[in-house]
Amino acid sequence: MEFKELLGYAATIVSVSTLFPQINKIIKTKSTKDISTEMTIIGSLGSSLWFVYGYLSRSTPIMIANFIVVINFLIILSFKLKYK
């Protein structure tokens, strides 16, 4: 595996990990009042576009990272609806 690909997978791990603490906090507090719905929607859209870019570029790390980030944003959005 080339350095460039290893770097991509390292970036995937870091990027995917960014929303886990927020999801964990939501589960513990059952509150999403301080989370912007607009940010969640825009983040989902941005990561969806990055996923498509990764697919078109045949970049597995970009596809994996953004697929998981979209799922995380959708989890947060579902909590926003649940704990309204």
C-alpha cells in the first residue's frame, strides 16, 4: 500500500471519529437543543457530495469516510427529531 493511500485511510479514521463524541453526548443527555439542524443538513449534503466525488474518482478512503459521516449526520438528525 502506498503512502498516499495510507494517508487517506488515516484521514478516514480521524474524519469518521469527529461525530462519535457528539452522538454519545446526545445519547447520554437525550438533548439536541444546542445542535443546529441546518449544520446537520448541510454537513449531510456536503459529505454526500464528497462520497459521489470519491466514487467517481475511485477513491475508497473518501467513499468510506463520507459514507460513515453521512450515516452519523443522519443519526444526529434522527435524534433531533426524536428529542424535539
